[in-house]
Amino acid sequence: MPLKMKKTVQQMVDEASSQIETVPTEEAIKLVGQPGVTFIDIRDPRELWRDGSIPGAINVTRGMLEMWIDPESPYAKDYFQSGNKFIFFCAGAWRSALATKTAQDMGLMPVAHLEGGLSAWKKAGGPVAKVEPKK
């Protein structure tokens, strides 16, 4: 008998989405390279190598997000202490909705996520940078 979840991932994404800012794709495209805005790509490195990324985006895999945000963590990253606006994205906006809600709950502000993820970005003609594996 299949396990019955108390809350489905879709419910979690819907709940997170109702509590966070979502930046429309067309608006986000205009923000690339703007001072005070940092795009955070939470996808797995293999996705970056295969599909590219938003130019200038910082890759923070979902599994390290909390550790890299928390300034008291031994893994903390200085860029999260910059005061910039952080726009999280993934392939289709599910993981980024959850990541944005987590970052917001931790106190990182301002945060938002990209409507539709990188898939919508590409459809809208947003710029994409090739990402090579690190050697």
C-alpha cells in the first residue's frame, strides 16, 4: 500500500508561492547585470552544464542553501551578506519556490523567485550562458 503523504510537494510549492515574491520573467530579464540584484541558481551542476544558466548567476545547490545563507555556519558565503536582492531559480520554479521560502524564513531579505524557472526564461528569450564543468 502506497504511503499517504500529509502534504504533497505540490501543496508545499503552492503554500510557499503564496508567501513569497515571484518576479515575472520579462521583469527579471531586465534585472540581469543590475547592481544590487543577485540571481541564485539552485539546480544541480549537471543541469547547469547541460542547459546553461542566467549570466552572472551564482550556483548554490539546494542541499547547501541553508548552510551557505547562515552567517554563523562554517559554510557561510559572504555574498549572502551583501544586502542584495536575491532571485532564486531552478528549471521549473518548484525548487526555487521552496528555496525562496526557506531563505525568507531564515531572515534573508529581500528574496524572490523567478516565475516559471529557467524554462520560462529561455522561452521568453532571456540570455543564457554556457556553463562548463570545473576541472
